[in-house]
Amino acid sequence: MTFPRRSLPSRRDPGHRRVMVIATAVTLAFLVLIGQLWYLQVLEGGRFLDASDKNRIRVRPIAAPRGILFDRHGTPLVDNRPAFTLSLIPRELPREVESRDVVLGRVAALLHIPYQELLDAVARVQPDSLLPVRVRRGLTLADVAKVEEWKLELPGVITEVEPQRVYPTSRFAAHLLGYVREASDEQLKQGRYRRGEMVGQTGLERLLDEYLRGQDGGERIEVDAMGRPVRRVQQTEPHSGAQVVTTVDRAIQEAAERAMEGHAGAVVVMDPRNGDVLAMVSTPAFEIDRFTGTIERDAWLRVVQDPNFPLLNRAIQSQYAPGSVFKVLVAAAGLQEGSLTPLDRTHCTGEFHLGTSTFKDWKDGGHGTVDLHNAIAQSCNIFFYEAGLKIGGAMIVRYASAFGFGQPTALDLPGEKSGLLPKPQIVRGRSGRTWPAGETVNMSIGQGTVLVTPMQVARFMSAIANGGVLWRPRLVQRVERPDRVVWSDQGQVSGHVELSPVVWAFLRQSLWSVVNDGGTGAAARIPGLDIAGKTGTAQMIAKSKAEKGQDHAWFAAFAPMKAPEVVVVVMVERGGKGGQVAAPIARKILNAIFFERVAAVETSG
Amino acid sequence: MGRIDRRLLQNVDWALLAIAVGLVVMSAVTLASLHVGRAGGSVVVRQLVWFLVGLVALILLGSLDYRRLVRAAPAIYLLGLAGLVAVFVLGRTVSGARRWVVFGPLSIQPSELFKVCFLLMVVWAITSRWAQPVGKLTLVLTLPIVAVPVVLIIKQPDLGTALLLVPVLGILLVGAGMRLKLLGGLVLAAVAAAPLAWLALKEYQRERILVFLDPFRDPLGSAYNVIQAKIAIGSGQLLGKGVAGATQSRLAFLPERHTDFIFAVFAEMWGFVGCLILLLCYVLLLLRGFDIAASAREPVGRLVALGATSLIAAQVLINVGMVTGLLPVVGIPLPLMSYGGSSMVASFMTLGLLLSVRMRQFQ
């Protein structure tokens, strides 16, 4: 160390020497500072530069609004509304576990969220992630106010605004639309979705998820020390999802839901001229609005474990014996094949003996002497037992197959059941197949091994109404973006059943009598409207006394009889007799269609 | 008279002055880039006004003979103590501390100015004939000189300034020839008394020391300054981000960025190279000061110069040490750089003492 030497005192002067020692010590201290600066700026500089960038840049994803689903007249079935979401930014939470847990504890106490839920949410992501983890959607304004009020105590806790699904009523078209939820862990594993992304999980939301989803945008914002935005560095606009025009008529859907209130079962309303599904109801329905976004664990378990299976779409996912509705098919087969004529008569005593077995009519004492017309109108079992044996099991199954039973309707929704038709039994020792007579007897009144879905019945009834055309049920007309139609469905005929015009006319006339001429479906009668229909009561094999009388009630109808515009199928689980339970429901729906919204139906063609 | 004046003027240490002015220029540039408060320029203007006041004080002290100042030291010291007491009577409270006395538009921080009074008083005591030879007795004599103001300043509370007085006293005692063994014993005693001092500290002061030991104790609370300062300094890297890119400083992540933490702002803008130049300026300044002390021909001059130099040295080392995370955060400004009138004037008074010694060393 050299000093400018202008000084006179000698080096040996003790005072001089001490000053030099102190000067050296001070200089060494400066070297330590320079060493620290070297460490901070040169060795660790990159890391700190990164930290300063993260300090000032915040990434905020902007969720794209999901596409809207419209009914056939352009009325929205579901809409979006801005909703508040509670999110955690892992990197801005306190780094120390203890103080972080204090923050999470505060959030849990403020908003009544289970503490564990918050811990789980944080544990799922990287601790230095800047992307918000959504914890709870659909905060109330009061909740948001609480979070804002405690903002300084809650580092890393933010509220975001996101579009959320909103439905006309809590359970509106729950099975048809399906619910939208954050991608589950399993879906994340497939790699198609990002964490926190909203994905359609059931119904049309799932089927059309890719169209509905849209593209999320995002913005990078420079913020100051208080987290206040200073300027926007970069922004990508979100692109909202495509719009879906369904075949559903919202008014009819709502009427059908109202009519089914208090019953478990399903309703399908179809246009027999083109297979358009105008309404599809399954009850009990789940609360679709609560399922959207984040649902509390308890509420989820309650729905999943509900013995009434509210998640099941009974219109396509449940199979029932068709009961007497099936007699229409037996009559058609018999008439067309010549095994039956309208002139055939049977004396119904209320009992039918086959070998050692006795089959009963639903009416004690029987219907007396009935012809085919009356047998359909009165739903006489004895007549159809005999008719069934005359026609033969194989022939009935062939006709059932031709009318689409035993095969899925190929509706757009996933999870459809195909129903069941009895198979001929192979008789041992001889080549060839045979039908046990008892099986055939049961089948001719829609019992036994015949199982159908309400949607299949609707397609069948449509074919009766339109003269044999089997339409594939259509739910979605088209998917459109602002500039073009990206997907469309023009409707599709999936089969034809050729019957003599006389047979069609006879069947329609008989079904008209069911409702309008003292038949079992009198409860569906609406003066001024020619409704044709068939009741059905599918017997449950009573395992206990409590289950007795808990039969499934069916009513399948179309109207107006001369030029059918709608088919209405009502199925009430454990409802009792079709004519007493299902028919009045169908009446309410038909009344709503033809007398409460006349204009809507007229334009629906 | 004219002859003497010319002689004095010949010995003015222009290099020392040039370095000091250079530092003030760097301070002004840094402050100007910060846009503190509503009127961005006002802080710079005020700082430059205080610089002029400081220059006047420097010329005043430089033209006075330091020996006369030391002789008057007891009176000056008492005046300084009165200033410290005045804080409690007239003081204005800013963020929980009563450090300022307000005179119209001016607010003065007596503890800053007191440092100069203290320095003179210690030199007076050490060189007084009762204190000879320098030993235990000297220690006993000087301890109350430091104890009374330390208690007063800690009460304000201004821990940094209070702590500053102790090393300055130590260096002066060493410079006066006190045996290191004795001083070492004193340091040991101080360490032993540390737990007592802990009790006397305010909650936030304790917290600061704890945070120094573990910065992530509370990253958004008291450790915030340290972490943000480190990020600011480190992100400057080798060459700095320049004025426009210094986001840490300009976006206000850095607290007290125009006063105690101004070094972090400078470091972010100019990087390691800039810091090296800045610290080199300070080192040169201090070496000039030590040279003045070393070349002084009598003990009073040497001690005044040594005390003045060590006062500046201690402030620079403690300030940069705390901003870079080497020392706990105590409120000590960076001499000549930090915004603040009292500090600026006190620094130039200290330099004035150095000049006074230099000019008279050949008489």
C-alpha cells in the first residue's frame, strides 16, 4: 500500500504507524464490500435479474368465455356471467411453511373453505409458480369484499373475474347440457388440458367441448411494489367458444320439466318428421349450477351416493320393460304378417293358461269379448297373449329389431344404452332355434326380457306417426363461429319399416281410441287436439310387499293424429299405472306445446 | 495576514474537494432518475441547495483553526447535546422516530450534526492533560462523552447514529496510542453486556437484527428492504441496467430508495463496474483523509483528521454493508450520496475539519 507521501513525520513515529494500520483495516473492509458486490452482481446476478423480472411481471390468464348453447328458436339454454374466483399465486405466498399456513388458515376462516382443500390446492403445483391456482369459483360479493379488506394480510391470495355458466333454473336440462368443471386429475394425465381449465364433463358440454371451449388469452402486466398494475407489457385476446344451435325447444323443455316435478323418470319429446329432440328430461336431476365450477366435496358425495341416481340420464341410460306400449309393435307385426286381422276376437276372462302356468290380465275379471281395436284401446293382455303365440317370438323380435329396439339410437350423447331383445334359445340335440312359449307370451305384452330406453320408444312412436321412417334422434343442428359454420347435422334416416298403409291407418286409429274413445289413455285427452297414444305399465317383479304396485308407468303419444308434429314419451319409475300417472303428464306437455306456445311449434318445421 | 492566507490556500486539498463534489454529482444524477414524490426535480434541487450550504460550512470550518475548535469543544459538545434534547421537546415524529427539529421550512436532524461535535469533544478529552498518558484513565474520561449522547440518540430512536459513535471513539483511542489489549477487554465487556442492550432495544430494532440473521423470516415485512435491495443490486449485474431499465428502483420496490438505500439504486443502474468506481471514489477520499492524519505533525491535528476520516469511513462501510446484506439494517445514510440536508452539511463540516488540518500542517 502506497500513500501520497508529502508527509514529514517519519515512518517510525508511533502515531503515524497507527494511522497506517487503521487505513489498511478500512481499505480491507472495502475489499470485503467489493467481494460481496462481486458475489451479488456477477456470480448471482442472473438469478437476481430473474427475480427482479418476476417482481415486476405478473401473468394474468384471461379465460375465454365458453360458447353459448341455443335452442331451436335462438333462445339461450345456458349463458355466461362474470363470476369471482378465489385463486392463490404460489410464488407470492409466504415462503416459510408456517407463515404460509397462517395465510391459508386466514383464507379458510374468512371464506369457510376447508383448510385441507387449500393445502391440497397448493400442494398440487410448483411452489414458485406464478400462475394462479383456482381454489373456489363463484364467490359472493361479500366474500370478495372480505378478501379485499384483508388483502395486506393475504399475500398471494387474489380474486379473479372469470366467465361462468349460468342456467335458467337450478336443474335446467341438466342431463342434456351436462356440467362443466375444472379438468380432473385423470383428464390432466391425458395431457389434453391444462390445470384449472374448464372442461365439459357430461352431456352436450362434453360432446362439443372442443368447439365450446374457445381459446384463453392472457396478459403480462408490469406491477409496482404494491402489486398495482403500471403498464401492460403484452396481451393476447381470448377467443370465445363457438355457438351451438340445438334442436331443443326451451319452452317445451321447461314445460316437460315442470310436468315431471315430483316424479322419477324421463320424458322425450321428438319431432316425428325429422327426429329432432325437442326436449329431453331425466328426473331427479342434479343441481347443474352447483356442479359447475368448484363444488364442495360433501355436496358432490351427496349427489354421487344418492340412491335415486340423479346423475343418470334416464332417457338414454336406463332400460325398462316397455309394458303394453309394446303391444303396438306386436299388433303391427301380426297385421302385416297376416297372423292377425282387425276382425279377430277373443273372450277375455282375465286369465290365460299355458301348460301349467297361468298369465293374468291387469284387469280382474277381464275385458269380456274384445277385437284388436279394443284390445289396443283397453290394453287387454289376454288378447295379446294369444296373438303373440300366433305370430311367434321370432317374428316379434324381427319387427322389434326393424323398429330399432335392441340397438342404440345413435343419439349424439355419450353413454347411451342399447336396450335388450330376447334371443332364441338353441335347442340341444337338434339344429335350429326355438322360442319357449312362455317367453313369447311375456314378450307380447312387453314384459320379460324386452328392455327399452325412453329414447327408443320415442323413435318407435315417431315411426308409427310418420309411417315407418326411423330417424336418428338429432340434438345439435349446427356449431357456428362468427364467420362460418364449423359443424352441422342435417338429420339422418337410420331405417325404414314397410307396412301396408292400411296397417298404419289402423294402428293410428286404435291409438287415437286409447285417448279419445274410452281407452286407458283417457287422462291425456285434450279437447280440440287429436292425440294418439299408448299406455304401458311395466310390472316390477315384486320382491317384497313394499315394492308391490311400484310399476313403471309409460305413456307414448303423438299429435295431431292426422299430421303428427310431436311425439311425447313419458316414463315414470315406480309410478303405478301408465294411464293414471304417465298420461296426465303427457297431457300437460302436449297442452303446453299446442296451446301455450302455438306460434313456436308452427315455425319449428 | 495576506502572506498567511496565501500559504493556507496553497495547501487546500483540491483532490479531496474534487472527489467530494464528484460524489455529490453522482448523488444528484441518481436522485434525478428516481422521480421521488410528485415533483421529481425538487429532491435534486433541495439536495443541491444543501450542497451549497455544506460548501459554506466547509469554508467556514476550513478557515477556522482546528485547534481553536478543539479548545472550544466542551461548549460545542454541550450545544450538540442541547440539540439532541431539543428533539424531544420540539421534535417532529416521522415514521415513529423523533429525529428532526423543524425551523420553518427546514427540518434539521441534530444527531447528524452532533457527530462533528462529538468528534471534537473526544479529541479534546484524549489530548487534555488529565488524560495523559493514554490508558485506563483516558477510557474512564471518554466513556461518559459517548454514553450520554448514545442514550439520548437511542431514545429517538436512531440506533445507527448511536452505534456509529462507538467505532469512531475506538479508532480515536487507538490513534492516540491506547494499548489494543485494553480496548480488546472493553469490546469483550460490551459483548457481555449485549443481552442487556437487547432488552433496551425497540421491537422493530430487534426484528431488524433477527431479519438480518434470517432474511426470509418475513419476506414482505421487515426483511422486505433487504431482499429487495439485494435483488436490485444483483440484477444490475456487471454493467447495470441503465436509468430506464432499473425497474426495482423506479417501480418503487425498493423502500427508502432516495435516502438510506440509494446505493442499491446506483448499483442497479450502473452495475458492478459503477459500484467499483463509486467505492473507489470513497476509498480515495478516505486515503486522502488518512494521509492528512498521518502527515499531521502534532497529536490534536492528527486525531481530528483521523476522527473525521473514520467518521466518514464508518458511515460508508456500515451503509454499504447493510444495503448489500452484510450487516443488519440500521438507519445510516451514505455520506454525500443519500438525500438529506443534515447529513450533507455534517459531511461537509467533517471535510472542512480535514481541510483545516491539512492547511495548517506546515505552519
